[in-house]
Amino acid sequence: MNTRIALLPLLVLTFLLHPSTFILHAQPAPLLAGAAAIDITPRQFPINVRGRIRHSAHSPLHSRALVFSDGTTTLAMVVVDNLGVAEESGDEAKQIASERCGIPPDHIMIASTHCHTAPSSNTREGDPASVAYRSVIIEGMAESIVKAHANLRPAAVGAASHPVPDEVRNRRWFLKPGKMPPNPWSELDTVKMNPGVSAEVLDRPAGPVDPDVMVLAVRDANKSKLISIFANYALHYVGGLPDDQVSSDYFGEFARLMPTRVRAGEDFVAMMSNGASGDINNLPFLLSRPPREPGEQVRIVASKTADAAWHAWKKIEEDYQSAVPIGMIERDITLQLRTPTKHQVARAKTILAIKDNKEIAKLPKKAESYARKTIAMQDGGKTTIPLQAIRIGDIGICAIPFETLVEIGLELKERSPFDPTIVVGIANGYNGYLPPPNQHKLGGYETWLGTSRVQEDASVRIIGQLLEMLAALKENGGKS
């Protein structure tokens, strides 16, 4: 008897009883990717940006989108030149994009660069230019997704990193004895944010840094053209820009430089996302930096990160994959809002009752501002925030709607089932600072009531949720 014929009934029976046996090792569908950038620079001037009137643009603002699809799952990652796109505005843009190109809203990530020189995304009343800008940024975000989706084509992905350690510094410092000024509640913290550069005052940083520029590179499947580079760096905005102009800070300058670094075509899109940089900036603590002209330090940081992205891109070489699992999970998590103590409320009421300007001048810095925040938070409550986990082949991405302190990002990278893992901050809304519990114990600006609004162990819960989501993507071949 022919052996193949004899085995056939057995194979059929095995399939009927255990069909998963035949699909466990099925190859993922070929990857498609597309990218696009839409100019979202204000159309009207003057415009109010964080209390300062801007009369022109120092550099353009953009919404940059990168879309992936495997024919079954489609997802989008968007980076917007903005301080922090309000969740309401982002949700509106997601809905518009979904109606136009079919990507589910919960498969769209919108992350802000956190540049401090861009208008609000959600102004409904005030100066006409700011009110008009709401439509500009929402339409621009939606259109960047739609255009990137229209640009989908067979693609391959790879990832690598390269360090730029000399431009990231932890801004939270232990001070020498007797040098700590009172906080807004007339109490003494253990550490201070941005305490100056004097060796007579500074003792040591209160936390680490993350020096790596992470790069997700996307190219045509036939290797003929680079489609996009999605970069990530745990560094706040740089600043040092003209006070009367809007700007995209080093994030926009990085995007402008990258086509030259990689010799890419006109349709290439580079984007720099903000990492876990809540306590990381570019100030030269204990160093002497020569004076800079307006915008010069932005150009320096952009040039160094673009160089690092080039080095990371070169490390990928031929290590691209064109048939990889992709997936995205969005999960809401409910957190308790912090509440002030009775003493803090009483102190806040006392401060706000002071009317004499001389007495007000004697108060600690920001005392009135945080007194108002204290009163506003006394009723407590809960808030629900979105978390997202993304898989692109062997690459994991976490999206967190906070200014996330660097230790949280480092822990996620260390514990993630994906190597590498990119941690994106200020994504899908803005909910203040997210310090880990050990930093809460030290005090300082990033931990103050009103600056940090959610329960002190929120980072523990968020890390746990994200690791579960990443594990689910790892186990299920990219599907939620």
C-alpha cells in the first residue's frame, strides 16, 4: 500500500480534531507601511502660546504619521509638534481619520513632542488665532493618518539604538546642607528641580538618564527606498528660541536633517518622539556652556540625535524583516486622584486670603499657584486614562499619557518581552507628571500635588498593565 495514501485519513482526522496544529507556524502576512507629514503651523498670527504672543514661525509645525498593515490589522503612530495634544482633540482626529480610511480609533496612537513653543490643541475661546488653530491641528492630525494610509506599500522594518549621553541630564538634584529653599507649602523637599549650576549648591542627581536614541526604520520591501524613521529620545524640549515665534524645537529640526543623513527621497518622513523624559533636560549642571544664539542649542541637539539615528540605522544593515506580526492593544486604567491633607488645604486658604502685596512677596515661589491647585483637588475622585502597547515584529512600543520619569521608561525596557522596546511619553492625552514611588518620597516639582495628579503608586499599576499587554501581543503573534 502507498504510505502517503495510508497516512491521509490520519492527517485529515488530526486536522479536524486539532486544526491549530496546522497554523501554529503560519507565516505572518507581508508587511505594508506608509508615512506622511502634514504642516500644522498656525495660519493666523499673532497667537498666544503659553501666555506669550507669537508673531511668526521660527520653524514649521507638523503632524507626522506612520501606518502599518498586514491586511488584517492596521495601526497608526502619529507624532505631533505640540506641548500635549488634549485627549479630546486627539480623539476627534482619530474619529475623523477612522471614518476616512477605516483604521479603528483604538489602533491609532497620537503622541506629542512636548515642544513648549506650539499653540494649544484645544482652545475654544480666547484670541481668534488660538481658537482657529484647534481646527488646523485636528484636521492636520487626521489628514496625516489618511495620507500615510494611502501611501501603504510592501515594506520591511528594523530597529537599533545609538547613545547620545552628553545631551541628557537628570534635572532633579540633592542639594548641599542648608541650600534647599521651601516649596509652595513652605515645606522642605529632599530634592529640587533645576536648582542652578553652582557647585556650592549642587550635591548629586536624584536619578539616572536614558542616553539611547532608539530608531525604528522602515524601507520598501524591495530595498530601493527608505520610507520612514521613527526615533525616540528621553529628552525634554531644549528651548533657547525667540520668544515671539512658534517652533517645533529639536524634534522638528531632527526631522528636517534626517533626509540628508540617510540620503532619502522627498516622500521620506522622519519623526522624533518624546521618551520617558519627565525629569530629563538639556541644562548644563556643573558645566560651563558658552552662550548660544537663539535656536543654536536646538540645532546642536538635533544634529547630534540625527547623527545617532544615522549610526543606529547603519547598525540595522540587512537585518530588516518584511513578514512580521503586528498588533496593538489599547486598555483603559482608572486611577485615584490625589487629595491634599487638611493642613495643606488650610495653608492654601491662608495663602489665598493674603491681599497685601508685601506679604505676598514673602511667600515661597509659586505659592499662590499651588494654593489654587490644592483647593481644586480637595474633592478627589478618579480619572480614566488610555494605555497602548504596540508590536511591530520583534519591536515593542508603549504609549503613556504622562510626562513619564526616566526610571519608569528604563524599567519597561528592562522587563519587556520585546527587545528593543520604545517608550513614548505624552501619548493620547496629557495627565501631568508620572513619578515612581521612590521619587515621590523625595518631593520636588515633578511630585507636587497639582503637578502630579494621580495616586502615588500609579506608575506601578501602569507598568504592570503595559507588561501584561506586551506579553499578550508576544504570545498571540501580534493580535490582541
